[in-house]
Amino acid sequence: MASILEKIEHDALSLSRQERAFLADRLLSSLDGDALTDIDVAWVAEAERRHQEYKEGKRHGIPAQEVFAEADRLLK
């Protein structure tokens, strides 16, 4: 069992920062089952608030190309 865990750990640590963050989130979420965490609830509320502002014309969309470029810049 330890050797399997060591291989998984080695493989996980060789992932990119973004991939490790995604994997960590998935693993932590699996411990909670299907229940939303306080953080999940807060993000859903924030997303709904921003969507409502967008529909009301109080917030403007950002082109995907700009969003991805900024994400790439932050992850480097």
C-alpha cells in the first residue's frame, strides 16, 4: 500500500501548479461527499451576485481571451 501511495504522491508532485490545485480541490471535496462547504456556498453566492449585476447592466463582460491571458500571467 505504501508503495502505491508513494507513486501517487510522486506523480501528483510532478503535475503543474494548476493541476495540483485542481487535484487537491477534488481530493478535499471527496472527503465532504456531496455537501457544499462554506467556501463553495460563498462562491456560488458571489457568482450569482455577479451574474445579476451583469444582467442589470451594472457589470460588463470580459472577453475570454483577456481572462485566459490574465490567468496564464498569474500562474507563471
